[in-house]
Amino acid sequence: MDGDRRGGCRTLPIQFGVTRAAWMISPSFVLPFLMIPPGVAGVLTATSGCCSAGAFMTAYACTSAT
């Protein structure tokens, strides 16, 4: 974090603190695993909206860290 701060990076831990940043990104680690059983069962399709939600979470995670 010190190197990020010196370099001017605005990462989530710098902006919100380590604990709050960890809670903010935790759904990005848990939700994909929770979506595996419905995906195997054939419930998740390209038209179900779940793919859009996953794409949104990925895009948000990639852009909010910069």
C-alpha cells in the first residue's frame, strides 16, 4: 500500500481502508462459486441475466481499482 500511495494509485484499501475494501470485494470471490451448481444444472443461460450480472461485477472490479 505504501508503494501505491507513493505512486499516486487510488486502490480500494487506500481509499476505504483494508477491512472495508476486503468486505467490498468479497462477493466477487464468493458469488462465482455459488453460481457453479445452477450453471451445471443448465439454469444459467446467456439470456438469464446472470451472465450480465457477472460481466458487470467483473467490469466494476477492474475499473474501480484504478
